[in-house]
Amino acid sequence: MSKKEKMSQIISRELLTMIETGQLPPGAKLPTEMELAARFGVSRIPIREALSVLRAAGVISSRQGGGSYVEETAGSALLQRIRIESDDVESIKHLFEMRKILEPEAAYLAALRRTPEQLERMRQVLKLLENESVDQGKSGMKADIEFHRAIILATQNPIMIQMLESLSSLYERALKITLQPNTELEHKRQAVYKEHQNILLAIEAEEPELAKIQCTIHLKNAEKKLSLFLKDYPI
């Protein structure tokens, strides 16, 4: 882990503490990148990464006209519920290392090999995710898992399929951590749905490189949330 990555995690957790304690209340505008860099004695690079982590977690958002703002729903009670201390950090870290290797390549292969029936299944599961997560305000965990499973199945690769099935319980634990906070953050539920939709559109268009990129973006955003809510999670 590089020094820059360590510093960005320290800064993101410091800012989260300021939000939790009310120093930066809901709706408040954060100091500028330059002001934060001066405050923490660093360059703007780790500041940008720290803000990116908080943004991925749905704690802050960017608004038209510039600047980052604390989400109105980012109250102390919510943040206490989503700050998770877990004994599974090592297992989840290893899972994400594997997912970042396996799933973008699976999306690539799915764009080349998916059948019309498999594509329709992805559409159905994505619609279910939209109904549960975006419309009903639920985590949509089961639909999320099924969406990624549908992509793996579309690779037509029995080894990939077997690997996914053997890791299903660990998948559920990791997704519970990354998705549960979204139940109270509407814009994050919409963002996660959009990430899945972008993957599907690339697979539908038979654009393997684009499918791979969209899957990578989705996984990186999920891992940023883990780095904030899991103690000492390395990114």
C-alpha cells in the first residue's frame, strides 16, 4: 500500500468523524480541496481520493456550480449504522481482489457469448433491482447477486460458474456491507442501479471492452465504500 493511499483513508475517516460529530452538519459545504490540503498538510491528490471515497459511500455529493456538500440524510444515526467493524476484513479483501480479476473479464466474455435468453434474464434481474432498490428503497441485494451471476453464466465458462457458486456466502456478506447504507440514500441506490445498467447496455451492444470497463468502475466504487466502513480495509 502506498503512502498516498494510506493518507487518503486517514483523511476520509477524519472528514467522516467531522460529519458524525456535527462539525460538518447535513447540507453543509465542505472546504475546498485547497483548504483541505492546507488543513491536512498534503497535496490535493489524497484530498481528491478521500472525497471520492466519501462520494462513493453516499456521504457527500457534488453539486452544480462546484463544491462538495454533506448529504441531508448523512446524520449521526445513519453513519453509526453503516460504520462496520468486521472480523471478515481479510476474507472480503481477498474476495475483491478476485472479483476485480474475474468479473470484468466475465463481462467481456458475456458481451461476446451471451445468448438472447441470457440477455433477457439480465434485463429481468436489472428490472427487479430497479423495483426493489430505486423504487422501494431496499438494498436489492438478492437482485444484485443474481445480476452478477447472470453475467457469469453468460460466459459459458463452467470453471467461472463453479467459482462463483462456491463463493456465494462471502459475496452476500460483502454486498450486505456495501449495499445496506444505500437503503437510506436514494441517490446512491440510483447510482448503483445505473452502474449495473451500463454493464448490461455494453453486453447488449456486444461491446466487450466497454463491458469490462463498466464492470471495473462498478467494483472500484463498491471497494471505496468498504475502505470507509471497514476498519483498516486497504485500497
